[in-house]
Amino acid sequence: MTSDEHVLISVAWPYANGPLHLGHVAGCYLPPDIQFRYERAMGRRVLMVSGSDEHGTPITVTAEQEGIAPQEVVDRFHEINSKALDALGCAWSTHVDPRGIEYGGALFNRTSDPEHAKIVQDTVQILENAGLFEKQSTPQFYELNEDGGRFLPDRYVEGTCPSCGADDARGDQCDACGATYESVELGEPRSRMHPERKIEVRDTEHLFYRLDKFQSTLEAFAATGQGRWKSNVQAMTKQWLDMGLRPRAVTRDLSWGIPLPFKGDEWEGKCVYVWFEAVQGYHTCARIWASRYAEDHPDGADAWRRWWCVDDDGRSPRHLYFLGKDNIPFHTVIWPAIILGLNMAERGLEAPRLPIAGDLALPHDVPAMEYLMLSGGQFSKSRKHAVWLPSFLEHHDPDTLRYYLAINMPEGHDTDFTWEDFVAKVNSELIAAYGNFAHRVLTLNAKVQQTGHGPLSAWEGSGTTWTEDTSAWQAQHELVGHSLERHRFKEALRAAMTMAQQGNGIVQRAAPWVALKDDASDETRADSFAGLALALRIVRSLAITLQPFMPASSQRLWDMLGETGAVSEVRWGEAVDLEVPLSEPTLAPTPLFERLDLAAILEREGQVAEAHAPTSEAPSVTGVKGGKKEKKDVKTMEREGISTIDFEQFTAVDMRVARVISVEAHPDADRLWVVSLDDGSETGRTICAGLRDVYAAEDLLGLHVVVVANLAPRKLRGIMSEGMMLAADDGEGVVRLLTVLDAIAPGAQVR
């Protein structure tokens, strides 16, 4: 069923002066794509807009450094970044929803688009006519040269940070301490491009937008975000408003940009300031999209108003703005002030007010992200400290990156990217919990069909023990949607992965390998195959549920399930609808993902340190006695308080790697978890572990642990425990399971 709710997803516009890096993806471009795909699955009318920010000094700096025209720079990187986002699986190329223009679409545009420039110039003229600009003279650095000279924008000046004293601070911001300031506050200023040339401070005249006129209205607007906006969004917005808003420059001395729509020599060499221009891209992009694709819409080129204007009943379209935390005030203070100004001008108002029917709508939510760090440091284009998206996608499945960045998304605090963590999470979580579950179920389904007992759909409901499991799976799917409604992507993905873990537990208990034996009873077979049918339905459910996160692998799984069409077009509720018949898988099951080799990745990335040269000396340890160091041979060193065992005694203990696939509370013991493990055997094993006061269930799921496999089974409070998981105990209450750093196949022997 399609909703009549209109949702505008607005995505921060990346500068086209370099390739995108993983920090951009985690902070700005993956979250809105997940949200877009989810909103469409919910049947809402969704439009997603963004594009390349192609004006401003980062572009001209790059152009001057390379000795080429700015247009060449933006053309190159717009193409590179567009292709990279497309390869990542982002829906920018959709343009129009397959159901028709009235349901929305997506557009990744660019600010060098002449239509964008025309709308921005119209906006400047409208606001000027409404008396919302004022002229001010400001001091700015001026570079002297043989032709006279030129004013230097902020990024053309470097010097000593007035806050921390760093000597390579940019004109308006210090990368070392993060402080912002006026460029004329720099100590020992110099021209970035021509440090040998003399620079001096001169006055220049610019237009300023009267932000101060919107102070009280923006305070009222910010109050509407209470309880909905993230704490960082509320805090930064409040900080700006508490400082008191002042007029802000909307023009600058620069030739590369959108010219002002005014006549006269005083405007020569000036253009629209990029901050004032780029935020308007959300509005211009929607209008351009409608003008190009809305021929069949009843409103024609005015179709954009459905996603931008408050309707006659006072209902606003839901506007979501995805961006990094450094851009928050531009989207909760400055851009709303421009919208309010346009509404004032349209209505001929003397003072701003919150939007009513027919007005342009203000942001509903700004789910801004913190930073994704690279091995403890911030990703940075300017410092070349990054993992670049185009390069990354040359070597890796895009869905593995989408999974990792979503499960590690910097929603409430900065998070860190390392290759070690990437490999571990893909191998031990994505593949071990989800990929292996899907492949296992499809393989077992094929065996059921080959033995003449299929299709599994015929066995649904024949068992009597799976009602609670069905309800638990459906409840977990509901949690996924609940989290996505609140833009909690990590939480949503964890809930979806729990569905896979639930399914693994069902397969273990259903034990279809037993039911496939010739001597299996009809009752055993019916119950077992009913459980496997439920597991197959969960696999189908995961293809739908994980589609917003991992669209390519979800489509591959959808095809293997024997389903037709695009999984992205399937409605969200169908994932748990038992009335929808199961299709009969026809394709041979193949793994969804390939395991990653950390050593190979590090070698390719140039991060493998040279091995230390081997030594022929016997190993030794260093102790301290009487204030002097002495060396003792390890072979002969006494170990007080330790009773030794023979090597044969040690080898009698069979230790193996096992993967945790489900965790349930013991019904009769408060400290015990009942842990189901995949140990490489067909049946797996169950262990009762006294870890409930140490580990939460979700922290155990997916771990590769070390178990004693040949320990005699024994009942613990009525449940048979088949072994022991090894753990370390410091004697002071800290207990940690022994886990395997790099994922390895369950059943591997520990020697």
C-alpha cells in the first residue's frame, strides 16, 4: 500500500576537488541511501537530492596548483564521484520511481548546471527586493603582483593559528585544533599560492544577509526539534543562537562562481558566496528534477512543490538532511533563515514567521553524523589522509563496505576505520552470521528437494514447535523498522543480523540432516522440515530487510530464492507476511560474499612492516632482582607455583574453534546462557556458560570462541552442556572469552 506522505531526503553536496573517501561515505552518503531505500519500501513518496558542489576556493586552489581551468577540475571529479557512488550501490541514478514520477526518485546534480545558477540568481534578486541584504565593508587580505593584485579568499591564505599557534593554519580554520576565525586574525600571514609575494589588508564591500532578523523565529523553530533532533544537533544549534545572529556575507571577491544578478561596475569580480549558494541546491535540485522528468505528473514542472511546500491542510513534507557534524548550523540556522526569507518575500511580510499552508517547509530532522576516523586520525582531503572510495571499490565488494560502515557508523560519537577491524567484521559477522546462514539454508533446501521431500513450502505449519520462533523473528523485524524510523542505522542492522542468528538457531534445533535419513519418523520429518521452511522464510525476509543496507547482495539472494523482479520494489511488510507463498529456489546456492585475507589487503595497501630478522640465540626473558637486570634461559627458568604436565597430556585436550550462532537465557539459572555453537559438525553443540553477568547476548553472537570439544557432557539445571568455552579470569571480576582474532572456519583445531 502506498502512503501519501512526501519525504525529501537532502544530502550534503561534496566538493568536486578530489575523490570521495570513506569518511564522506560513512558521514554523508551511505546513511541517506539506506533511508531512501527504506522509505520507498514503506511505500512513501520519496525524492532524494544532492550533487557536486563545484564552486568555491577548494576548486580554484586545485585548478591553480594543476595549471588548468576550474571547469576541468569539477568535470573530472564529478564523473569520478558519480561513478563511485553508483558503484557503491547508491540510488542516485534512479531519477524516477518505477511506479511513476508522482512517487519520487533521485537526482545527483551539479552546481555548475545553468538551471541551478538561474534559480540561485533569482533567489538573490528576490531577497534583495525584500530588503534582506545590507552592504558592509570588511577587511581582507590583498595580494600584490605585477598586474596590480587581487583579494585573497580564505583558503588562499596561510599563517599561524591565533588559537593554538600551529604555523600551517588555513585562512579561516585550523586543521590542528579545529578553531575557526577571521582570516585577518592569522599571525604571519602569507599567500598560499605565491608565498614570496607581499600581502596586505584592504577593505572590500560585500552584501550581507540579515540573519539577525530571524533570531526569534529560528529559536521557535529549534524548539520544534526538541526530542527529535540528536543531542549534537540541538547543542550546536543552541550555541549559534545563544551567541546571537549577525548579518553574514553572501558575496565574495572571486571569479569562479555564480555571478550576481546586478548591474554596475561595483559587482564586477564578485560572485555568490559558496555557502549561500550550495545549501540552495536542495531546492534547485528538486525543481530541476521536476522540470526534466515530470511530464506525466498532474502538476507538471511544479511537481517539486509536493516535496517542498506545506499543503492546504497544514501538513509539511518530511525533510531529512544528512551531513557531517561540521555542517549542522548551516542546516539548522542559515538554510532555514533563507527559506524563511523566501516565504517572507513571497507573502510580502515585514517579519518572518513559521511556515503555513503554501510556504516552503523547514527541515524536519537533521540526523548529522560524527566523524569516521582513520586509525585514530580524521579523514582529510586536504592532508591526503584517507582511504579513497574509487580505489576501495576496485578491490572489494561494495556491500562489504556498506555493511562495515553501517555497523560502525559514527552516529553518536566518532568511530575508527582500520583494515583489521574491517576484515574481522566482514569475516566473523557478515559472512559467519548472515552469509553462511543463507547458504546453509539454501543448500539444505536443495538436499530436501533432491531426496524428493520438497518443496519446503509444503511443510510450512506442519510442525508444532515453531510458533514462538515465528513470533520472535517477526518482532525482530519490527525492531529493524522502528530503528530506521529514528535513523538509528547501527541499531537497525544489529537487529537484522539477530534475525539471521535466530534463523541459525532454528536450523540447529530443526536438524534437517536427521530428518533426511531414511529411518526418520513422519513426525520428526514434519517438525524438522517445518523448521527448515521457517528458516527459508527468514532468509527471504532478510533479502528484503537488508536491501536498504546491502542492495546488490540482497538482489543476488532474491534471485537464488527463485523470486522474480527487483527486491528493492518489494514492500517492507512483505518480509514477515506469512500469506505470501514461498517460491521454490531454482539456482544453485553460491556464497554471497568471499572471505577477506588481511595479509593480502595490508600488503596491497603498503601497510605490512618488514619482518624482523631471525636470531639464532635462545629466547630469554628479562627479570629484575636487586635493582639489576638478569637474563634466564626460558628452557630452564623455574616457574613457582605451577605444576607441569607432559606434552601427551596437553594433546589429549581437543580444543576447537566454534562460532556462536544463538544465545538464550537458561530458564532455571540466572547466571547461565544457553549458547548454540557451529563447531563445523552437522549437529553443532550446545554449551551452558555462566556469563550472563559478564556478556550481553548480542555481544556473544557471532564470536569465534575456543571450546574444549572432548569434555564429557553433563546436565546443568536440566540442559545438557556439551563442552566448555575457554575464558580468562584475572581473579578480580574481569572475565573475557578467548576469541580468534582473524575469523577461521568453525571446527579448526587449536594446537
